[in-house]
Amino acid sequence: MNTALIVAAGSGTRSGLKESKILYKVLDKPIFLYSVETFLALGFEIVLVVAKENMNEVKSYVDDHVKVVMGGKTRSESVALGLKVVETPYVFIHDAARPMIDKENIMALSKALELKDAACLFEKVTQALKFYDGKTLETKDREKHLLAQTPQAFLTEKIRFATHRNEMSFDDDISLYQSYYPDDEIGVIMNNQPNMKLTYKEDFNYFKSNVEGNDMRIGHSFDLHQLVEGRKLILGGIEIPYEKGLLGHSDADVLLHAISEALLGALALGDLGSHFPDTDQAYKDIDSKVILTKVYEMVKEQGYDIVNIDTMVYAEKPKLNPYIDQIRNQIASLLNIKLNQVSVKATTYEKLDAIGQGLAIASEATILLKKV
């Protein structure tokens, strides 16, 4: 049996997250747990090195089969503290910030340790490689360079010896190992699978989208209101000059109502009436721009953004084409999206039914959301 020494003691200040990056959750699972579960599935013993302030929370996610050790001020100190409790002949040192490590590469490292005392996961340099000293820009042969990843695997007694006697700074554990055992041949395992280190916020977004998938949701709604005298005609958040207006408990903006309900429907959050009931006097004559804003806040809380909105207004009178651009700008402004994400069309009902007879106006909205 081998041990996975998973280093999760870094602060992750460059990530811009409000919490420790190893506790950032994707699908309700903290980042560090992805690596832990991958190694556990292969029968590894686990030593998890974490920061003091995260000890209690980390322990709440693991059982007694995982040894949780308090880390040091630097990564090197954390590795040394973790190695003290490793009892197996071989140890795989891995960064918790690389949650995408796969079983095949771990097994390839295990195979390499049958012939070597140290092995490391690498990826090829695929872009032009340059050396720059502040003055001179020099092209390097990328075929002779590799990017080191983790895990890095070792004969435990050798890496423990090197770590406990080390007083210098090294980029990674394999460099430290080579400084003490320069004649040892290192097992080189080339990795073509995603195994990025999560450092910046964009890295976390990439990992999140990779795990959760490209989650798209569609919402649709249709709304109709009666035209009556003595009311202002409000459509798409603007007042349109006309002899009649739409009847309703709110300002009866049939277009913004359709958009709002489509947003709710996309995420199965109920209908407009369940959130803004016409039996509640608090919503009497409420501005529908307020309704739309509140609904979109619910959508954002669920972690979604708008891809695009397509709407149709059905009205015999008044003619709406002169107001389309103004309506589109108003909707885009309310939702803080681009104008080209908002489509507003208008058509008549060819004098048929209540709409065609000028008794009502209706609107239809279809919305596409994406997980962010």
C-alpha cells in the first residue's frame, strides 16, 4: 500500500476567493476532497496537511481513515510535517489545488516506482518558449523542456531524508530530491489529461464548468392583460401614449411580466403569482421594473446568467415599432446585459379574438440561461 500526502495548507490569496481555496465547493464538495476521493478509490492511505484555521472544517468531511496534519508556514514545512506520519514504503506528494488528477496517471506513477525510487508527472510545453532577463528575449527549444505537475512519487525514506535536512528553497519536491540524489534516474510520466493547478479565479471557474457541465436552462411564458380606459399603457418599462392602458394589480406591464415569469420558469422557481400575489396590497400598482429586478436577483442567486431573450408583443393598437429600440434598451439596462441579447418584436392579431379587436395586449418571452 502507498500513501498520498495531499498538501492543502496554502492560503490561496491569488484566487480572489472569500474563503480558503481548498474549501471552495463545486457540486457541494470542497476542492481538497476531489483528490482525496481519487486516491482513496485506489486503496491509498491518506495524509492531509491543512492550515490550522481549516482543521475543524476539513475533519468534518473525512473519517478516521484520513490522517489530518497541521501544516507549516511554507509548503516545504507542510510536506515535512506530513512525511513524519507516513508509514508506507512509497509516498505520492500531491497538491490539493490539482483536483482533476485521474486514476490512470496515478497508476502510471505506481508502475514507474517498480523501477525507480522517484517519479513525476509532466506535461509537454506546447507553446513557444522564451527566456527573458529584462533586456534580452531568447528562444528556447521547447522539446527539451517539460512542465512538472503533481503527484510526485518517492521512496519514502529517501524523500523524508532530503526534506528533513533541507535548508534551501526548491520549486517542487522532485527538485529537492534531485539535489540529494543527483545520480538517481527519475521516472518521467507524460500526462495528456487536464490536471491544472487552481490558482486564479478563472481557474476555479474552468474547473466548476468542467465538473458541472455546460448547464443551460430555457424558460418560456405567455401573458395577457385587458385594455381599459383610465390606465397608462406601460410596455417594456416605458410609457406609450395611448387612449387605454392594461388592467392589473400592478402596472400590468405584460412584456416585463412575461420576461419575469420566463426567468422563474427556466429554474423551476414557480410562477409570478406565487412570488407577487395579486391578493397582497404590498404589490398594488407596483412598477414591473421592480418585479423584473427582484426576479433576476433570484436567478443570479442560483448562479445563472442570461444568454439571450426573445420576446413578442401581440397588439392591434397602438403601433409599437417606433418604441421597440427604447424598450430593448430599457430591458437591457434593467438586466445589465448587452442590447444584442434582447430581442423585442411586435405583431398584430389580424383583427381576430380579443387582441385583434383591441380589447387586450399579450406578450410571449423565451429565455436561455447558462450556469456561471
